[in-house]
Amino acid sequence: MHNKRRSVPGIRHYDGPAGGWGALKATAIAVRTQMDTFEAPATLLRTNQPDGFDCPGCAWPDKEHKSTFQFCENGAKAVTWEATNKRVTPTFFSENTVTSLLAKSDFELEGYGRLTHPLQYHPQSDTFRPIAWEQAFARIGEVLRTLPADAVEFYTSGRASNEAAYLFQLFARELGTNNFPDCSNMCHEATSVGLPRSIGIGKGTVSLEDFDNTELVISIGHNPGTNHPRMMGTLHELARRGVPIIVLNPMRERALERFADPQSVVEMATYGSTDIASTYFQVKAGGDAAALKGIAKHLLQFETARGDVLDREFIAAHTQGFDAFAADIHATEWDAIERESGLSRHDLEQVARAYAKSNATIITYGMGITQHNKGTSNVRLIADLLLMRGNIGKSGAGICPLRGHSNVQGNRTVGITEKPSAAFLSRLEEVFGFVPPSKHGHDAVQTTQAMINGQSKALLCLGGNFAVAMPEHERVFQAMRSLDLCVHVGTKLNRTHLLTGKETFIFPCLGRTELDMQQSGKQSITVEDSMSMVHASAGKLKPASRELLSEPAIVAGMAKATLTNSKVNWLELVTDYDLIRDLIEKTLPGFENYNERIRTPGGFRMPLPPTERIWPTPTGKAMFSLFEGVDENAKGVGDETLRLVTLRSHDQYNTTIYAMDDRYRGVFGRRDILFMNEGDMAQLGLEHGDRVDITTALPGSTLRLDDITVVAYSIASGTVGAYYPEANVLVPLDYLDKESGTPSYKSVPINITLRSKEIRAL
């Protein structure tokens, strides 16, 4: 089939498994191009070790440290990308104007290397110039004191530590705002909103030990080989053990098909691999709810026929709302389920039979579930499916949301939320002596809208690439330039840093791999993984510059300079991070004996009441939900609309692009790609390699992305895929899940137009 297609530059079939020799080669290239070859091995071997640092590449938990190494290909890229020998010095900025840098690609900008000095933008020369830390902090304080507190936005990236995030929220709340746009608003906010309504907490319930004891894994809407790569070791073990892994995903992803473990001597020596998915169903983008309701419908039919499928005892003792849920499932028509999901009744029956047979099932899911107009409802449907058979609160079973950022969950745990609980605010007042604001603040989309309409005047970013990560880039870029103050804390230059307001500062910070020395000595920070394990992380590398400060020190410096009558001794807290953790312990449940417990290798697990079948919901029960109909997203305008999924390449971590390749999908040296189903191509009269324009097919929309190359791929009919963040220009800012505020990056209705017949002939 591949030989019959015309040749397209940069597109070639890749037949290797995920992992294996390809991963080792990619790791070697990352090391060679970024780090000293003598220093790199020791650094990588400290990754995810008890006396080392936590990999920033994903939030999958660490297993017992019995293997040779605890890093993967993408983890090695993340580490070497941060620990690079390349430097961006004041000389670089004196020789490059902001205007000239904005003409560079995002890949080029981060590729210049580590930031070395605090910087301030000078509009007269259109350049960033070095500034002393104290002078910068003082000026930021002066500006912030002139602004209403609710005109200031505090953005956090999931790479920030618990300690930095806690100080950041404390700074904002003493200033007087709950404006906390956060990277979680763009990914798993539907989990944070939906799961508390279903089971009482906004986190997953499984542990690595549960994977050891499970009889079935149902994997929905995620690509672990790229987005949470250390999970592949766990899936590899399950597949070798014969545990069925059923995948529902629009695209065929290599890591979910075949994987070769680089630590397997046999697989590496024989060029062998292990099949991961026992069954693979290509659900349409936006068809997950229909598929989930179809599985539930089969279960109810099995129960009627057999009487032993549902866990009736569990449902009666631990849940509410089952009868209404079951009535809705019964009323949902198969025609609608099949049409919307793109799967047949027989396909869904296969999943239901496997689920009915399993005594312990884990359902894992990613942003393919959450980034939809009804993402919160999708999450609740997954919980419903598990509750039907009592698969929460027993060994080998549970719900497993897959976070991408290494500490996005921890940030939320320590107070990064625009909707703080009354209990948390009361504790802050009791411990610190000021009255924190109770009014809900802005999430990421609300922040952007407030910037656009002129309500917000300042943006403080604790990491991240805020403007690029958001939908509708051009509106966000313009809004950034209208701000009175922009402050960015980071390790490398990115496009958001260059969208200068009236006053703009860039602050370089220590990375995870680097030694953090404060007045009391070497410091550790803490992070929380996807399975609620909190553990310490300490780098050992010499900092990239003597001018670097840690994230806690930068936050404390800004807070002290701004809050002139603060009741918090900001600078003392930075001398010893144990003092910050003492305050976390005093104000948040679950952190008892915090400092003592993080000194135990592996750390400790946060309380998860549903694992003990205790449900912190208003009713004290786990709650079934109702999902009306089967439609997750708005219908497009036009007869030939398709649904666009934005996705990451294998050489990418969120907005950070390590290289221009996407090896497993057969894309090399380019990103201007639209993955399409061959049947859809034929229906639209398109051929592999055609160049097309894409427009958003929503009423009144003028959003478009031009000159994209069509590539035939194994993707569900009616679904197309394009790279994030480039394709974000097609996602309207108000096209989102209204319950959680999460943009619907995973199912945007679009229309495709061939650029010209002449172009096709080239």
C-alpha cells in the first residue's frame, strides 16, 4: 500500500516498535547534541532515583528501583534539554532584537539554550537587557501595588514544585486574588471537576501495585509512548503476563501496538518486541461518550440475561443514582451509539464481554477524554462504568487519569486553584493572619478573555509557554502586548516571553537537574505523581549560571517587594524549604509529618478515601451520572466536515519541541501535516501529499490554517489529526467544556480545501 502512494518529502513508513534500538539511538543523539558526554550518563542514572531528581518528562510514578535505569527516551530528552551546555547570555540578547527573535520557530527559540541572567525589556532598543534581581523585584512590586488585585493573573506550569507553587498561591492570596490560570485548566481540569462529583476526589484511585493485580486494562484516548512514556514499562509487563489491554483511540499509535523494552536483553538482542494492545478500536474523535454508553448498555443486557454481571451489593451500599443512569442507558439507541462512536455494536460487545469477565479492571484515560465540550461528563461516564462492577476500592481496579506534567497534580493539591475551598481559606487566615479572598478567580480561558477585554493588566508566569498553549493564538498574542506587566520564570526562552507588554521581565531559574543551595545547605523540592505519591527531588549539577535563583526564591523575592506589610517572613522561608513544608502541613490535610516522610525513599501517598470505599461527596456515596444523548461536541457547518484532533509529536513535550521528527508516525523534519483516513481522502477527492487549507467549521468562525500537507494514516473515519500547538489557531477560545473550562482541542469541526490542482502536480 505504501509503495503505491506518491513520494512526499519527510514522510516514510516506519516499521519498528516503540522503544527498542530506535529509542536508544534517539537518546544518544539527545545526549550528543545537548550535554557533555562524560557528564550525561551520571546525570541520567540519577533520574527518578531516591537520591536523585524527578524527571520533568511525565507524571508516571517510580517503581521500586531494581532496574539498571529509571528513564526513558523522552525522559532523556527532557533531562538533556534542560541540562544542555548551550547558553543564552546578555550578549545574545544585545545582538538579537525581539522582533528578529519572533521570526524564529519555537524549536529554534528553545534550542538556543539556558537563560543565564534576569532580564528586562527595553522598548527603545527592542532588546532584553540584564537587570539586578533586587531592582527587578522592586519594580514589579511598584507596578503591582498600583493595580487592583483582581487585575493580576498568576499562571503556573506543572513543572513547578510543591514548595514554589505553595508560595505562589500564598503571594496571590495575600495580594488579594484567586486568579490562578494553570496548565491543568488546559488538560485534566475535567478530571478535577468531574471525579469529585462522582467519587469525592479529583484524582485517580490506582497504584502501581494495582497494575500488578489487575485482570484487564481499558485504555482510552491517550498515547503513552509519547505523553507518559514510563507507563510503557508497566504495559509491557502486563502484556507479557497475558493481561488483556483494550485500546479505544482514534489513531493507531505504535506504542500501543508494539513495544521493545530497552532493558530487555532478549528483545534488544533479537530485535524482538511485545504486542501491547490485545484489541484496538478506532473510536471517532468525540465519540468516546457514545462508546462508553454502548459498553454500559451491553452490560445491562448481560445482567438481564445472566443476573451476575453488575455488583448489586456494591451499588446498593456505596452508590446513588443507578436507576436513573440505567434508564438513560436503556433509552439510548444503538443507531446513535454506532453513528457517533464510529464503532459497531459488535465491537462494543467485545469490550463489554471482556469487562464482564474481569474481576479487577483499571481504566486509564488521557486528554482524548477531557478536551471535549463535555469532557467533565466523559470522565464521569468512565467512573460510572467502573462503579457498575464495583471496580473502585478493590485491589487491581480503579480509575487512572494520566497526567502529563510531572507535578501538575501536586500544584493543585497545594492550593493552585481559582476555586479554593472555604476550609483551606480558613486555615490560611488562621496560620498567616490575613483574610484571603473568597471570590472565585480566573482559569486559563477566563484569564485570556480578561486580558483581551482589558480587565487584566498583569500576568506572572511560573514556567510554561502560556500564549502558545492557548487556543486562538493571534488574539492571545495581541492581548499579551496590551498588559502593563509581564513576568516570566523559566529555564529557556520561548515565544510567550517575547510578547512584551509595557514592562516585561524574564527570570531564569534553577532546573530539576541542578544543585539548589540555600542558607541552610542543599535543598530538595517535592512533587506529586499521577498516583498521588509525594516524593523528594534534588539535582546535583552545577547551575547553568551563578545568576540563577530557585523558583521559591524568585516567588519570595517578588512577594516581599510587593507586599510591604506582609505577615509572612518570605526570605526566611527560602533559607530552608523545610519551613515551607511546615506551612503546607499546617494548612492542608494529608501532609502530616511532611518533612519526615519525604526523607523516606519513595515518599508517601496522599489520602485517597475512595480506595477505602469512603466517598467524600455531599451524599457520602459514589454518584452515578447522566449523559444526555451521545454527542460530545458541536456539529460543524457544511456537508463534509471532519473532526480535528490536536496531538503531540514523539519529539515534543507540550509546547517544547525537541526535534522536527515524529518517528513512530513516519514524519521526519517537518510538522505541517494533516493525518487523514484514506476513505475520507477519497470522498473529498484528495491524495496523499496534497496541500490543503483548513478552516474551522463553526458558525461565524474565520479561523484557518493554510498550506498543510495531507498524509494518509490509520485514523478513524471522520477524524483528522494535526500538531499542537500549531493547530491551536483552529480552536476557538470559547469552544470548551463549560463545566471545567477546558478548551476542546480534541474535536474541532473543520473543513478542508485543496489549495490548487497546480500545486498537486508539483
